[in-house]
Amino acid sequence: MSVIIRDAGNIGPFKSIVTMDDRLVCDGTDYPFAVLGSYSISSDDSQAPTPVATRAADVPAEITMRRARLALLSIGKLSAVDAAIDALSEPAKSQARIEWEYSSAVKRNQPLVQALAPALGLSSAQIDALFIAAEAIP
């Protein structure tokens, strides 16, 4: 087991961590370098006795739309949002469009997130990781 050590808090433990050009892939979840910031990897999983990325208390309930968009951009999903909204049926499509274009923040349990996640190919754990990563964006 390995842990990602960061100033903003440790993430893990993970069975596998693969370093890509622009991100770490940890047990199938992407952690872009742009949002990880300065980090190191430790094989001493005692530094994270409870998996940080899966504790509900560590997943922000709300993030700004700016951070949400930057986090989606960092994982290559921002450009797919409009198509995902357009694929929804009415009235959900109009509601999602208003939320996406005019909200200043997005909540983790918001219907917009629930509707877009599958269309963007993101699991619940990946959405949690995205909210955690977005919160770390300055």
C-alpha cells in the first residue's frame, strides 16, 4: 500500500499508484498534478490510517464553479460537459444548463452532479476525488 503525502493532507492508501505525464492514477482514480501540488509517495501506509479519499467528511460538500471547471479541465472532461447537458431530456436539460451557466458554486449532492457524472464517465469515487482536488486549487 502507498500514500500520497501533501501539505494539504495525505491521500490514500492505494494498492497502485501509476505516474503519468500529467497526473497520478491511483487505484483507477486520476489525481492531476495541477491540483495535487507538491507531493511525495510513501509506501508506509501508516501515514494514512483511514483512506482520506473515501471518508465522507473529507469530501467538500460544495466547491466554487471556478474550481469545478478547473478540476474538470485538468482531467480532460470540461469540453464534454455541454454535450452531456444537451443529451439530457427536458426539463432536466434546462435546469442543468441554468445551474452550469449561472451558479457560483456546485454541491456534491446536487442533481446536476448526479446527472452529469455518468455522462462524463465518472464514478462516485471519482467525483469525490474531483471535489477533493478542486478544493485544493488556489
